[in-house]
Amino acid sequence: MVRNKLAVALAALIAAATSGLAGAQDAAVPTQIVDTMNKIYGVHPGFRANHAKGVVAEGSFKAAPGAAALSRAALFDGSTIPVTVRFSDSGGLPDVPDGSKNANPHGMSIKFHLPGGGETNMVINSLKFFPVANGEDFRDLLMAIADSPADAPKPTKLDQFVASHPSVPKALGTVSTPDSFADEVYYGIDAFIFVNKAGDRQAVRYIMQPVKVVHLPPAVAEKKAPDFLVDDLPKRLAKKPLVFHLKAQLAAPGDNTKDPSQPWPDNRKVVDLGTLTIDKAVPDSLAAQKKLLFLPGELTDGIELSDDPLVGTRDGAYAVSFSRRQ
Ligand code: HEM
């Protein structure tokens, strides 16, 4: 509980610092976003405003030999780092069917428990890039969704927003339902800066690569049992550990780091950062996930924020959602 209070205070500070950089009126954006999520999905006490349905597991991370040359973070020093992982469905409905298209993109959140007691987080999902460039546009997209019920006159507010933001359908076109949380690629989307021991700086975007990717056709996904993904995880873990490879896509000089709706070209170098092994289901996952707060901006020395503005807005919104669900 003390740790949760500290995390909220930290997130509030990060949000305040970011809003200070971006302009005073931005301070309200994370709250406006959570309010609009609550309007779209309703309020479900004790659950997250987004990615409300999920399942928690544990395991460890071990860096690849080359990772330390890119970042001096303790995460990449080669020791075995314990992790807490939460897989999730999108949206604020705690009972969304896992195979529904509304449960896409699926999420993966990782807390790396670093030597010496600190931690760093990664909060990533199965979209290859984000539908919009910044928090203000995301707020406006959510408001357009809230203002476009099934009986709204055409063109709806959402139709109009999508027509003026072609990255929305492009981004949503990159997701589908996997047959298991284990068989999906998760993307970091936001750019971060790696700093190595010599002080060299390299912009990166994370890719969490599974051993294999298995996507279901929409008609098959929709007929699956409502909890098939959440139920599958402990069953798989009882048989054998899940393995993912954490990779970094490296920006070339001049690549845009501040717009998460613009992917870098596919031919950019991708390097192996290490292996994530998930080997233990958490017995009372529902109770465990209520206490957990993952913050995309909770970093450690050797991993820094870039000029991507989304992370500050996300930290603020996650803290608002966390404080409401306690
Ligand atoms: C401005 C952009 C975004 C906003 C405002 C936003 C907002 C939120 C909120 C309010 C939550 C609930 C947090 C909680 O109660 O702990 C959440 C959860 C989550 N979001 Fe985002 N999000 C944004 C972008 C993204 C992006 C770009 C990704 C992936 C790269 C992502 C992945 C996730 C995941 C995986 C969770 C579940 C976290 C958990 O397991 O606790 N979100 N988001």
C-alpha cells in the first residue's frame, strides 16, 4: 500500500512535470481521458479505466550479451531479474469476451524488479503504432467515440474524426485476436532513449517477440469461450514456461521520435535485448492485479524519456485510474 501511494505520488509528479513542459492546460488531459473512458465503458469499482480485464504471472528476465553496449541500465547487466507480468484485454469492461474485436489490442505490462530494490516498467500492446500522435488527440478520439452512439446521425463525430486522422484506421488494422496471450507480439510504440556507459544515446522502440505468433480469423475468435485467453495462461504455465525475446528497434539519425503514430521503416536494425521467461501463475490474480500499478514512465538510469509526449499523458492517466480504483 505504501508502495502504491509512492507510485501515485511519482506519477503525479511526472504528469505535473510533463504538463509544465507542454503548457498548463495539459494538466487536465489525463483526467479528461479517464473521465471519457468512464463515460464510454461505465464505472466498474475496483477495475482499471482501460485494460480492465487481465491476468497476472511471474518469471524472470536475462539480458542478451550485447544489450549492455546500448544501455547501462541495471536491467541489462546480465543478472537474472525477477518480473511481474500482467496480460490484458483492451477497454474498460471487466467482463469483455476475450475474442471480441473490442478486446484488441491485447496488452502486456512488465515490472522488472532490479537488483538493489528499484524497478522499471514496460507497458506495451499488440498495436504496431498508436492511432494518434499525442494525448490531446487521444482525448478527442475518445470524446468522438462517446458522442457517437449507434443511433447518432451520420456522419458521426467518430466518422469525422477518423476522416481527418487516417492513422486511426491504419493503426487499428494492425491488430487481431491471438490464440493465446503467449502467441502475440507486443510493441512498445513510444520511443525511449538508451544511454550507455560512455554516454552514447540511441532512440529505441521495444518489440516483445514470442516464440510463435498465432492469430485467429475474427469469425473464429468471436465464437471462443469468453475467458479463453485468461484461462489459457495458467494452463500453459502448468505445462511449461512461456518464452519471449525482448528486442529494440533502433532509430536511424533523423527518425521521428515524438510521434507514436508514425512507425519507423521496417528496415531499421532490430537488436536482441534478452529473454523473458514466464513460469508461474499468480494464485489470486484478481486480488494481485488490483494492487499493481504499471507506469510506462517508471524508468531507471540508462533508459530515458524521449520527446514523445504520450508517455507523460499516459503516466498521468494511469495514476488517475489507479487512484479511482483503490
Ligand atoms: C495517451 C495515450 C494513452 C492513455 C491515456 C492510456 C490510458 C490508460 C489507462 C487509464 C489505463 C488503466 C491504468 C490503470 O488503472 O492502472 C491503461 C492501461 C493500459 N494501457 Fe494505456 N493508454 C494510452 C496509450 C497506451 C499505449 C501506447 C499502450 C501500449 C504501447 C498502452 C497499453 C496499456 C496497457 C498494456 C494497459 C494495462 C496496464 C496494466 O496491466 O496495469 N496504452 N491505459
